[in-house]
Amino acid sequence: MFKGVYEGKNAKHQSKRILILGESHYDKDGYNDFTTDSVVQNFYSNPGEKKYQFFHKIAKCFFENVKDIDDEFESFWNNVYFANYVDGLCGIGDSKAKILIKNNKEKYNNELFEFINKNEIINDGTLEELKLNVFNLLDHYYGKK
């Protein structure tokens, strides 16, 4: 998983823990200390920027009637984890994510399930018995619909 998973300030206190899992980060402006947490924090500071509209769409899947960015964070983002499956920064419109997934699928799956188990996203560690926990896999294609 990409470094610096975002953890909402109340995420670990939820009875049903939610992990929003994206495919990868897509941005031409990546930097060495780029983390998923820093992306979400930048979104909070700059909610009107076009590149962050995907985050609004994610939140609206759960809470449709949010008033502003503070309400959106209080209702949703403070209560979830957000991570990306691919551990590298990918270019917009390239096939880097697909190649990285193909070459590192076992590693990425191990990191993902380690995170899920450590944070008790799935109570018993199996996908067959989710026990009403929510696990969403979103990728950049969903953001374009």
C-alpha cells in the first residue's frame, strides 16, 4: 500500500470500520514526502480544486447532504481510513498502475491484509465473513462517471 495511510481522527473508534481503497495516486506533481494522508489534508485545505472532486464523490456515496467541507469531514472523512493499493505514484493516462499491480500483486495483497487485520477492518480476517463491516474498492475509473 502507498505510504502514509490517512486515518480519520475517529476511524479506530467506529464499531464498523471503513477502509476506502483507491487504486493509486495520479498526479504529475508528486514529491518525495508525498503520502496519502497529505493528499487528504490538502483536499481539506483546498476543497474546491478540481483534482479533489473525486473525494467529494466518495463522501457523497455515504452522505449525500453535506453543507461544506467541515461538515463533510465531520460526517465522513474523520470516520474512515483511506489508502491506495499501488505503492508508487502513477502518471495520468499511463499504464504504470496496471504494470505495478501485475508485478507486485502478492506484496500489495499482503500489505493490504496486514493493514485490514491490524486495524480490525474485518473481524476475523476473511472476506467471506465480513460481519457487516464495509470494505470498498474504488479506482480512478469510478471517479470519471
